[in-house]
Amino acid sequence: MQIVHRRFNRVDLLEVAGRVDAATSPQLKQQIDALFDEGRYRLVLDLAQLEYVSSPGLRVLIEARKRAREWKLADLEGGDIRIANLPPRIREVFDLTGFTSLFEIFDDVTAAVGSF
């Protein structure tokens, strides 16, 4: 798995490529936690290059969403995690697990970043 981080004024973009599985999901969690520790709770995950996600990877996403949204309660601008460029194969996983209804999903990064 590879993660490329891009920082914008109010939003952080993480481009996630490869596989997010039991071996690599801790790396994704660490990257997200580091942003949260900096007070950066508005994240866009660009999953265009994501090939595979397992249940530990999904767990990282749902825990991160929960933590970001908890911060939303304490701040008027709020935090959240948005998904961009969800590949069809990964969308099937999101559909089967109910994640499609939990996350705001956008067709491109520009729309996802602009949604904040």
C-alpha cells in the first residue's frame, strides 16, 4: 500500500493505492491518527488506485469516520471523511457492507474537497 498526502487549507487528501489489508491497515490508521493529532479532521480519501480492502481496512475507515464526526460535535465547521474515486470493485465491497450509506462518496477529488 502507498499513501500520498496532500494538504490543502482546510482539507487533507490521502491518495491510497494498492491493498489495505491486515498487514497494511495499521499504516493507514497511523497516517489518519497523525492528522487527527494535528487537529486536521476533514479528510478526503482518494481511492482511485485502491485494489483491495479487507475487513481490518474497513474497520480503520469506520473508526476514523466516527472520530472525525465526534470532533464535528465540538466545532461549528466540523470534521468528516469523504471518499473520492471509488473503483467499481471496491464499491461492491462498500455496498455489501453498508459503507455506501455511511460515507459521502464523490466521483472526483475536486467535488469531495469542495464539499467541505
